Amino acid sequence: MVKLESLKKSNQFKKALKEKKVYSEYFSIFAAKNFYKPKNKNNLLISFVMKKKIGNAVKRNKIRRKLKAIVHKLLKKKGAINRDYTYIVFGKSNAYSKKQNILMPEMTKSFNKIK
């Protein structure tokens, strides 16, 4: 089973934000070739970031949970997400009211653009 491992240090975030970028109506994905080794070889380095401008903690956490669930589903499909990259996903407030079945194809398209 693949686990999601979050970035911890600000220099890791800065490196990932400099390379590839993909924007969507519901989220933005930033990616960089793995410059940092995950604890376990199977882990995926990905962080989910929500700005306070989105709303209160309940709203931000709901968006984060939706996006994480979609990434977990995509990891079960072979080749949907390239594990050679470190990702940062910035959620947007539009994602709060949308269902997962609307967000899933958007996320798939975005990860395919990064490959």
C-alpha cells in the first residue's frame, strides 16, 4: 500500500514550487522531480495546502479530505500518478461544493500533464 508522505521543511516547498505547474478550476498542482527521498520507497511525497482565504477550518479540511481521497483512488490505478515527482496541491474554494466524481477527471488530467 502506498502512503502519502507530507513535506516538512520550507526549503522542500520552495523547490517544489519552482518547477512544473498545472492549474485547474478546483486546485493547482506544483511538481518537482524527487529531490528528497521518502522514508519508505513506496511512499508518495505530496502535500495538500489550503489558504485561510478559503474559509474556516471545517471548509478547508473538507476540501483537503476530498483531494486526498481522490489521490488515494488514483494511486490504486497503475500509472495514474508518477511517483518520481514531489507534489504540492493547493485547494481552491470551488472544490468545496463539488462532488468527487466531478473532481476526479480534473485531477487525472492534471497529473497526466505533469508526466
